[in-house]
Amino acid sequence: MDFVLTPVLATVIFVIACLAGYSYRRVWKTEGPRWQLWIYGVIAAGCLLVLGFVPMEG
């Protein structure tokens, strides 16, 4: 089974990564709870890893 990203799905994943990264930075600057940093960080990292390693439909 070949898994490829459509342009729309890649855009949605990119937006999720940006929002998670923004939330990570907001929690980090306000010295919020560590568990929120982990959740936002893992979401952002996971999205960026998917975008980096899963091919796009051409």
C-alpha cells in the first residue's frame, strides 16, 4: 500500500503544525504547564515529520 499526501491534506497538516507550534511558543513564554508543552511539541513534530517523509501526490 502506497501512502501519498494530496496537496489539500498536506496543507491541512501544515496548518495544524503551525498552530501547534504557535501554541507551544505561547505556553513556553508564559511558563505554562509542562504537559501542554509536550502535547503541542509532539503534535508539531509529528506533523512536520509526516510532511518531510511522506511523498506528495504529483
